[in-house]
Amino acid sequence: MSDAPVVKQKRTFRKYTYRGVDLDALLQMKSEQLAQLFAYRQRRKMMRGSKQRHYTHLLKRLRKAKKNCKPDEKPQPIKTHMRDMTILPEMVGSIVGVYNGKLYNQVEIKAEMIGHYLGEFSMTYKPVKHGRPGIGATHSSRFIPLK
């Protein structure tokens, strides 16, 4: 066999792109250019600017939390009721507490979430766990003795 040393290749990570544009370029884009990449509903919402004051307030709080955290540390979670907020590239890396009607679910924003709504990552219901049927659930349960 060969006595040549085996060179281990360094693992390369796939660079994230949103509709063909990498994350660094997304961060540099103006909001009008970014809106053109989003789906129609998100694009319409951004162009109309409805409830813009609330969204900018949340973005300011997220920026402040990111700025105040130490390097290699996660920022403080920011709580919000705005489940209809579209996730923007500048929100990547932040932690948001999204209200689901009962409590705040902490969601760490990742690059793959760009263009989705915050509410998609905080379920408002508890999935049903089906167990045994109770008394009166079926017609055949009439013939089962109670004790």
C-alpha cells in the first residue's frame, strides 16, 4: 500500500441563500429590493407599510439586544405578540419570545426562517394524543360492563 499521509479534508458548510441571494447580500439590500424577493403576501405587507411603527420598535429592540450581548453569546430574548411579523435578514441570530395565547415560546431565528412569519414557529395548540376511547364513545361500548 501507499505510505503517503492521509490528508483529512476540512468539512465545508453549505452557504445559505434565499432565492439565489446569499445572506451577506440580503443584509446589504434596501427594504424595497428585499420585498421583491419575498412571496406576494409578505411583499404586499412590506410595501403598504401597515403597522410599521410596531415593527420598527421590535426591530430596534432586537438590534439593541444583539449589540449588548458579548461575542459568542446569545442575545437576551425579546417578547412579542406580533405573530404576523415577517422574519427579515437582520433578525437572524436573535431570540424572540413569540406569544401563543398562553405563554411565550422562545424562537431562535435562523437564516432558513427568512420570509416566514414568527407565528409559524410558535404553535397555538397542543397536538392531540389519542388514547383509549371512553365510555359512550362508540355503540359497542354499550355492552361493556361498567364494573
